[in-house]
Amino acid sequence: MRLGNAKDIEEMFNSISSNYDLLNDVFSFGLHRFWKRRLLDILNPSFGERWIDLCCGTGDMSILLARYMKSSQNIIGIDSAAQALLVAKERSKQNYSSIKWINGDVIETNLASNQFDGFLMAYGLRNLASPYAGLREAFRILKPGGRAGILDFRSFQEPSIQGLFQKIYLSLYVVPISSLFGLGKEYSYIKKSLINFPSGEKQIHLALSAGFKKAKYRTLAMGQMGVLLLEA
């Protein structure tokens, strides 16, 4: 697994797609649903707005967005992993069939500029070959004044108790349990992906450099998770 290699990341998420949602619940004790709901509460997407879920994976964030807005109209989910999108399509077809799923690259979406009121990204930014390029593309497709939120693990660049806890949690909990599903190698990637992942302050700098007018960073889960909040 090569860090930042788009093809490797795509293949990894295709391989874990059938177990991804179950393992998210196991690893976060179900709290990832609360964090994602918290992100929506902050952004407050409303009925009639047009939103896109970048790196949508198996679609849980897109579906949660549809529930929040009480409509699956005007929602797009985009991801490079085709197998993950098949899971998303299957789980959404009964009650959220209006969500449009796109198999594509979030760094180069080929979507029209200035068309979305907002975007979401949950656990996707650190997997991009270039977080800056991803932010630039996200800014391009947002309307002026559009808002956005990016949820991901927090990156600890300096030694800390929180950083030590993260390493222990990933090494002694996440990897051993994922190994029971034959996915230890895939989930060991999380720890590797955080090595060069920008800190909250650096994410703010990248976002402002990418064109966003406002950027701020909040922490969740006793500092283990971070939310980058943006305005175009």
C-alpha cells in the first residue's frame, strides 16, 4: 500500500466495502454516527439546497444528509471505489433513490463550477494524493458563500497523551479486530495515512490557500477527531 497512491486507495476501499460499515460501528462503538450528525448540525443543510458528499464510500454520510434534509433530491455522492458505490446504491435504493452516485475522482470531478450549496467529506481528505488539490476542486464546485465540513482523524505532529492513545488504539484495537475479517493489512493503513496528514492549523492554511474565505478547525471525541469548517 503506497501512501497517496490513488489506485492503491481505490483497491483498498473496494476490498473492505462489504465490511466497512460494520467495522466503523465496531471501531468507534457507534459514535461515528454521532460525529457525522454533529457535523450536519453545525452546517445545517436545508431542504432545496444542493449538496455533494466527496469520498462518499458506502454512502452512510450521503444517506444521513438525506435524512437530515428530509429529501434525497439534490444530493450527489462521488467516490473512486466502484464496489463501495455498489453498496451505497443498494442501501439507498428503497428510501433514498434520488441520490445520484458518481464513480469518479474527487480531485478532478469534471462537474460544473459554482453549483453546490455545500459539500461534506468524512474520512477522505487524508486519503487523497493531494489534500490541497482536493480542496481546490471542492472550492471550484461550490457556489460563492457555500459552506462545507470535513471530518477526519486528528493528526498529532508533536508527542502528546492524545497522540499516544491514538497509536495504541489503532495498533492494539483496530488492526487486531480487522485481522479477524482478513483486513488487517488494509486497516493498518490508517496509522500510516496519519503520518503526513496536515494538522488542524495546516488544514486551515491549505483551505485558505485553495480559495476559501473562512476556515476554522474544531475537535471532537476528546480531541481524537477533527472537523474543518469552510466557507467559499
